Amino acid sequence: LAKTTQPISMDSYEGQEVNITCSHNNIATNDYITWYQQFPSQGPRFIIQGYKTKVTNEVASLFIPADRKSSTLSLPRVSLSDTAVYYCLVGDVDSGYSTLTFGKGTMLLVSP
Amino acid sequence: KAGVTQTPRYLIKTRGQQVTLSCSPISGHRSVSWYQQTPGQGLQFLFEYFSETQRNKGNFPGRFSGRQFSNSRSEMNVSTLELGDSALYLCASSLGRQGDRPGYTFGSGTRLTVV
């Protein structure tokens, strides 16, 4: 599975847009990019998934450049409840099964 | 629909004992994966079961084992507990078939403390 690199931590204020970038230089052709959110003592929660260009859902947007060697999770107008660890994962989810290799994640702290 | 259910939510065990954790996947999901999360090592893959067969295994000692029943419910067992086994154990379920995206839904985990 492709290894990912994310910032260890980020700080923001309520109402701001937050962009978390993930590097995955050796991403494979069949790999998708998936982002999870995790609160303390809870399991990771799926946020968004994409293959190329831009994907948007009700909570976030995912931007993937043409070379797919990086991706950016964009959280619009964050609130205090968005304080959590965000994980970027890359893998061939179409294979029918895959082990999710989690990196260290990005600890996002949102302040009032 | 009901999510992934893990029981018990919290557990305290003594070194040398064994423990069994349970995971009930989302109805219709046939794949169950287990992960260990510690502050030092982060989230690490333990093993995955699909249709009662282990089809993938992480780099953990043989003290860690699991199984899956015909109703897709899964259990993991840790024997001869060590202090370092204290962790949040997470279960994730998925359909497990090709094209299953986004795929994985996690439970809230079992917090195991070994004293």
C-alpha cells in the first residue's frame, strides 16, 4: 500500500476553512484516496473518498491533482466539533479486500 | 441500519490472563477486520476475516487470534496478556467484495487495560 505523509498537527479557528494535504508519491493506478476522522476513544469515521480531480459531499471536499501524488482535504467553516485526528489512506479498495494502513494522522485543533 | 457493535466497551484484565472481544458487523457485511490502536504505534492492522476464513494477517504474535462465525460475527482473542496489550481494539466491517466503496465502517472499539 502507498505510504502517506501528513502534517502532524494543525490549528484553526471556528468559521475558517481548513485544508489538510497528504502526500502519496508512490500511489498505484488502482489506488483510491480515502479520508477518515477520529475522535478520542472512538473508531475512525469515513469522511470522503476519491480517485481524481474533485469530490465533494455534505461535509468536505477532496482535491486530487492530475498526477495524484498528493491530495487535499478541505473542511469548510470548521467548528469546535471538528477537532479530531484526520487520516489519509491510499489503497486498492476495488480489490475486494484491503488492509487499511493508517499513518500518524493530522491532529486538527479548532479554537473559538 | 445498525452500525458495527463491539462488546464489551471497556475491559480490565490482569497480566497473564486471556481476553475475548466481540464484533457484530453491519447486517450483510461479510468482512471483519481488527485493528489495535495505541498512542505509540497508532492504528495497526491485526487480521481480516471473510466468510469465516482469515484472508489477511498483520504482524502480531500468535497470542492474537480471531475467528468468524457463519453469521459474520467475529471474535478476537488475546492470550497471556502483557501490559503492552493495553489498547483500543477496533473492528471494521465491509461487504468485502470487489467494488465495495467506500467500504469500511468502524465500531467504537473496546478499551482494554492490562494491569
